[in-house]
Amino acid sequence: MMKDIIKELLIKLGEDPEREGLKRTPERVEKSLRFLTEGYGKDVKKIIERAVFEEKCDEMVILKDIDIFSMCEHHMLPFYGKCHIAYIPDGKIVGLSKMPRIVEVFSRRLQVQERLTNQIAECLTDALKPKGVAVVIEALHLCMCMRGVEKQNALTITSSMLGVFKRDSRTRMEFMSFIKGK
């Protein structure tokens, strides 16, 4: 069981897992890790399959400032920030609440920010076949803030531009201006 491994880890760290403050820590850590990685057990296709609608819309749809919380796969420390998504429909739209759900599924796995950004963009592309998809993630990584180089304000920004967002700099710049304007 995971709680036994965590108890052993506490011992290896020089702690006494029987002291009052640590007695329930193995169970709490297991519960926390299961929650933080619940994306492995979710099928993103099922989440959006009933929320794709035919619609004559060909203008940019943007959802910005979606909170993300994930775990760095290299150090198993959190990274968190904001995700911004845009797509240009080509006959299909998705329910707005599904975009944060897509972000949630992929961010609740051990991740690197670069892969997370691409997974979100590719998922929307596969589901909607839009003219283009853009995803930008801005995040702070605790593995950089708390250890290693200890740079508390180093923001990592990643992007994935597909379709018209990749080919047309004006479309890309329009999206970037929308997400930068607060």
C-alpha cells in the first residue's frame, strides 16, 4: 500500500512516523497524491463527447486565466499558474466549461509544462477540427523556487499554436493581445 511506502519514506528521512503530528501523515499524503494525479483515471474524450455542438461560428473563442495546478514529473513538486486557450471554430464548438475540464484532466498527472500545453491543444484539435488552436500556460514551478536555483519569481511560459495560429502571425498576435490585456 502507498501509505506503507510513505511511512517508510518518513523513517528514511529521519522522522518518527509514530509521533503525534505524523501518525496520520501517510494516509493524508496518499489521499493527496491520488487527488493530484486523478487525471490518469479520466478519459478526456468522454468528458467532451456530449459537449461538441454544430455552430456557424468562425470567430476566435478565448477562455483565459484558467487556474492550473500540476506536479512536476522530475521532482514531484507542484507548479501552478494560468492557462489561456483560444480556438477558431470550423463548424463545431465545445461547451465552455469543458475547456477547464480538459486542462484539469491533463494537469492532474505528473507533467512537464511543455507536454501539458501540447496535450490541451491537441485534444481540442482532435475533438473540434477547428481552423486553429492556441494554448499558452504561465506557471511558477516550486522545483525552481524552493530548491535548485531558488528563483522565486521565474515564470515559465509555454505555447502551442496549431493551424491558423501557427500560419498567420496576425491571428496569433490578436490572441496574444487578448490574453495580455487584463
